[in-house]
Amino acid sequence: MIQFTRPGFLVSGLIKIQEALAAGRLSGDGPFCRTTEKLLETELGTRRALLTTSCTHALEMSALLLDIAPGDEVIVPAFTFVSTVNAFVLRGARPVFADVRPDTLNLDEERLPQLVTPRTKAIVPVHYAGVGCEMDAITAIAKGCGAAVIEDNAHGLYGTYRGKMLGTIGALATQSFHDTKNFTCGEGGALLVNDPHFVERAEIIREKGTNRSRFFRGQVDKYTWVDVGSSYVLSDILAALLLSQLEARHEIQQRRARIWNRYATELADWAASLGVRLPTVPAHCEQTFHMFYLLIPGARRSAFIDHLKARDVQSVFHYQPLHLSPMGIAHGGTAGSCPVTERVADELVRLPLYNELTEHDQGVVIDAVRSFR
Ligand SMILES: *Cc1c(COP(=O)(O)O)cnc(C)c1O
């Protein structure tokens, strides 16, 4: 069976883990954490990158930083992973579900103005598949209503929008290093703090509400409890593993680009003949080759998945529309309110795409896809 995904692995990861173990500093915020954070800060140009235990936790930190409270509204795409919205619901916010664009499947900026109210506290665009959302329009709308923009950039590390790195446009942004993502340490994430005004408090929230980071820098002579917070620091062993992958980012992204481009080229005629849609990447966006998906019309998706399975190829779909989930309905979601999300959730299939997918195995996938009529 050709698997749909496999976590990336490099021998350099083993070496770095060994180094971390030998250094005897396994908890969070150790030397590997700092090196990895510096690498992200330099390459992205963000004010502060803080490694976290997951993207979910980085989103939770964002909600704490914005003082999200009951009565606040947070606009999220209906087509995303649950953490994008859960982090804010945890603080008592009301989620407001926005539909996505039919081309990129990103939050539809044209639908935003009608969803904004005086209670809108944040807008959370997700750069789906690592293709940038229309950030100029989203930023302007957020400015107009005084809401913060938090980019859920779980798919988009090293992608760009009009020349700007994804994850550096909103006040805050979140990354995921879960083992399904381009770069991984198993479970992990990062909070990118672009607005300098949040830096100090972000460090405090990540360190259980203490000023421990300032203590380590010698800025205070003892550390103490100063704010709310939780335990969001990533172990140095995992930071070491993550560093090995980020250091190999060019090679990893080149491999993924080669795989992605081959799918796009070799499936184009087949897709056109069946009315299947392939991903759209606008010219002003550099994507991250995080996923290759197909939109299969006419209620034929499960037949397609079965067809691939019979040829030993695993394919998967996602996301169930959030506004129609039990929690979404409890928060006022109604059928028909996000028609594009509702349609693509029934049509989307993801093909195998991972760093170590071989040319041979990709050929098997392509043959299996093209024999579906
Ligand atoms: C993977 C993912 C997350 C959650 O990442 P974790 O690191 O597993 O918490 C959040 N949002 C999106 C869009 C994701 O794809």
C-alpha cells in the first residue's frame, strides 16, 4: 500500500537528538530551542518566534494574548482544522464561520465585511495548502474594525504572498510541526510574534504565567507569577529534531515541489476530461507544496477512493464543514450558510505527498488515478 503520508526523517535528526541528550538539557527553552527560534526569526523576519508544543497551543496562546473573553466574536473559515476555532471557543468567544473562495479554498475576503460586527476581536485566515490568503484585503478589513489578524500558517511555512513571507503579515501567526506537515518533530509548533507589543507577554504566557524568560536573561533577579499562562514550551530533544529538518528546508521543499509539479503536469489532461479540478495557485503566491488535492464532482469521491485503494494507493479527504459539526451547530452554524465549504468538503481528495515518496511509487499513484473514468 502506498501510504498517503509519512513523517519526514533525516539521519541528521538522529545526530542532533544525540547531541541534545548528551548536553543533558532536555526541558524547554534550551540551546536547540534558541537556535531553532533564531533560524525562524532570521529567515522569516518575524520579531520573535517561540517554539511551542503544538500549533493548537500557539493558537491558544494567541487567544490569551488578545484577552479573548465571552462576548467576543472571532471570524474563522468554515473549512479548516478544529484547532483554528477551538482555541478561541476555549476562551468563551463566539465563532463566526466564513465561507471559502472556490479557487484557493481560502477564507473568502469578499464575504468578510458582512460578518464583521462591533464585537469582532480577531480574524483568523488559514493559508490552505500553503497558498496565501488575500492578505491585503483581509488586513484592511481588520484595520477598519479594530480586529487583530492571526494567521493559522500550519501549512504555509516558507510560502509568500506578494513577496511577503506567510506568517509575518498578521499581528501573530502559528506554525505546526505535527508529523503530517512539511517539517516535523512529531508534535510541535511555533507562535510567530510580529507585533512587538506582544513579545514580552507571549514569553510569560508560554512559561506558566511567570517572567522566567526575563530571569534567564538576567533582567530580573528572581522569577515569579505575573500573569495567566500554561506550559507551552517544546522539549529541547524535539527542538533538535526540528532543527535538523529546518536546516534541510531547501532540499525538502525541492523534493516536495518536484512531486507536486509532476502530479499537476501528468494529471492535467485526465482531470480536464472528467471535470476534476486541480489546485489553484495565484501568480502572486509562492506555495509550499504541502498537499496535492483533487476536487471530484458528481458524488464520485468514494468511488474514486475505492478505485485507488484497489490499486494499493491510500488517499484521504478532510475537513468536515466546521459550522455543521455538532459544536458548530451549537454555536449557530446552519446548513447552506457556507455553500463553497459544503461542496468542497464532499469533493476533495488528497493524494500521497511526502518527502520520501519515490518516483516509482508516484508513478503507481498517477497510473491509478488516470485509470479512473
Ligand atoms: C495541523 C493543523 C493545525 C494543528 O496543528 P497541531 O500542531 O497538530 O496542533 C492547526 N491548523 C491547521 C490548518 C492545521 O492543518
